[in-house]
Amino acid sequence: MPVVLSVLVITASTFFKAAVELEDAEQAYYSQWLRWGYDDQPPLYTWIQYFFNQLLGFNKFSFSFLRGLLFGGILLLLYQFAKNMHKDVQKAGITVFMMVLIPVFIDFTFRRLSHTSLLCFSILATYFILERLLVKKSVGNYILFGCCVAFGLLSKYNYVLFLLAFSIVGLLDGELRKVIFNRKIFITILLAMVLVAPHFYWLFGPNENWSMVRESIQDKTGDGTADYLFGITPVILIIKGLIPLMTPLLLVFLVLVLLKKVTLQRPKWDWFSELFVVQILVLLLFFLLVKAQKVEVRWLLPLLLPFIILWIKSFQFENIIKIKRYAFVTFIMLIGFQFLRTPMEKVLGIPSSVHFGFEPISNILRQDYSDKEWVLPDVTYAGNIKLLNPNRLIFSNDDFSLGNNIKNKNKVFVHIGKIPDEYTKPTDSILGFGREKDTLFFVPSLKRIELKD
């Protein structure tokens, strides 16, 4: 029931929005084409979205339904994996219902995250198949393991941090060594290499797209020039990330402990516990190497989400059936809140970018520039315009992979704010557009081309 409910609610909630969220707009833009790579993210999510568009049409439903399926798939995989690890269906149910107490999961993943959601799904699928391999080292399980590794690498580059932690523990733990040092592991390695090879050639090949990814990492984590205090800055960053990730869970279980509804117990030390410790150390090492000055909670979520199972293992429940019932009610309430959030914001006058539609821009482009190709300032604008004009090819000025393809005179450029010298005089404008009250100009050509290559 939670899985089906989540899919329905996520799909339906998008119809309350006049414009789609950033990630949906990005997918509306990039899923116009099948490419080996898109911007600074791997291509798997966009490939899946492309085929969803072919089946369901180019509309809001197609984008929200995919996100809903991923959200529901995360819950389902977590339940199956937790059931195997706990050997208890009641604890597995509580594990799933407690997910709504992780703010970044119930907020960002529910409303808009794309690649991060796919990475959560991929990592949970990897753990699930890995647990099966520990029980039965069959050729089929090694094939599934190879598919999970390839899909993880093609879903988000952060998956490499999981692979590194897994490889370290695999050398140290007796159980995992039997999986890794089995000759059938070559099936996994070969399959994963074949599946990721085209994208990795695009990434590391002669076009040097990797440099763009490296710049993106620096932009997101800081400029890489921080002077660390005795090397402890990564520790502080991880702690700052874990606090908002875990605070509601900590508070709820603290109350349960004080009420003597649960008691603390030491979970069994096994390969999964070891992987948790090593995963934290790998994250610390990564942030140290890139000299990170900030850490977003959503970066930690996919790598640490499976370890909520360890958290639930740390407690013995006095009346597990009753607590599971309360957990289910909490799950329903918070899912319902997320469903009503957008219309409530509109009624209460809380500003949100999704309340401002892109019809004014689309109308001018249709009426005055139907004979030209449209170049929007960024993928948020381009994706929303594409949704309003599904039969037109739309371009974005911040799509680095377009290069010279947008440098011709048969295009109209939509520009935000003051017009640089290289632009000709605008022929149309919109004042006070959207939440930020931007000034938009419509420029049919350029004097001097200096667009992003």
C-alpha cells in the first residue's frame, strides 16, 4: 500500500504546479535527444525518461510518474532488503515507514530529485543483490550484480564512492571475500564494463567532457582552496550533513526510549556494519581530497540511506505491532502533507517558483517567432517551454554540449536582465516575470558570438 500510494500522490501532486521543478524541467529539456552524456550528470535517468516520453507522451504525467515509480521502488527495495537483514517483517515495515522522518527524503526526493532518486534505487538494488550473492553465488546473481553496478555508475557519479567502500570491505571481510574472489565475479566486471563503456568514452574521450564534471564538483563543494584546521574540516562537514539527515529520527527514538517503548541493543557486527564505518571514512577522504567547503545533505542520502536498517537494529521494541501502526499513520500524514503542500502555499500566499507558469514567454515565441528556433537562457526555462510546446525542438544557452549548433541567424534568444554588448536590440520584452520578477528580452540575432562551447 505505501508504494502504490506514494506513486499516486507524487504523480497527482505535479498537476497543482503551474511550472515544473528544476529537475523535471531539466529532464524535459535533455530528454529531447538520446546522447551518451548530458551536462555534468550520467545519462541513465534521461534515457529512461526519453522512453517514458515515447510511451506516455511529452507531458507532466510522464515526468512525475517516473519519479513516483522510483520513489515507490526505493521503498519496495528497502523493505525487501530490510526483511532479509532483520529476518523480521515487522521491523522491515517500521524501517520503511521511518523513511518519512528523513527530511531530505520526504521533501526533495518526494517532490523533485531525479538522479539522486535513481542513485538511491541503484544502491539499494546493489545491496539487495549482494545479500542474495552471500546466500547463493549463482551465475544469474552475478549477472544481476553487474547490471546493478553499471546502472549505479550511469545513474550518478557518487556511486563510485560506494564501490570504493565496498571494495575495501570486500578485502577485509570473510563473507564478502567469498563473493569477490569467486571466478564468476569476472561476469560482473565484464558486463559492467561493456554497459558503461560508451558513456565513459564520451566522458574521458577526446572531447574532454570530464573537465566540465570536475569544474562542477568544484563549484558544488567549494573552490578547493580551503585551509583545513588539522584536517578536521571534513569531519565537521559530515557531522553538519548528518544532523539534518538524522535529527527527526533521533528525536522520535529518544522519546520512545524515555517512554520505555524501546530499549537499546547492540546490533551484530557483520559485513554491513563494517561497510557503514568504511563508507563514512570514504566520504571523509573524498571531502578532504577535494577540499570541500560545503556538503549538501542530498549528497549523503543515497550512500547512507540503506544504513537506516542498522539504526532500527539498534532497538528492541516492546510492542512492535503497535509501534508499526503508529509509524504507518505518521507515514500517511506526512505523505498527505506533501500532497497538499503546493496548493496550501498558493492559498497562503507563500512564494514558490512553481506557481508561476511560462505561458507568457511561450505565447510571444509562438506569435512573433514561430519561424525561428528558440534559445532559452537555461534548462529551467527551456524545459518548461518544451512542455508547453512538445512538438518543437528547444535549445538552452547553458547546454555546453550544443557548441556551434546554436550559432546561426535563424534563432531567437531569450535573455534575462541587462543585455550585453554582443546582443542586438531586443524586439520584445517581459517585465517582472516569475518569482524573482526578472526582466526578459527577446533578441532575434547576435552581433558577436561568444556563447558557451
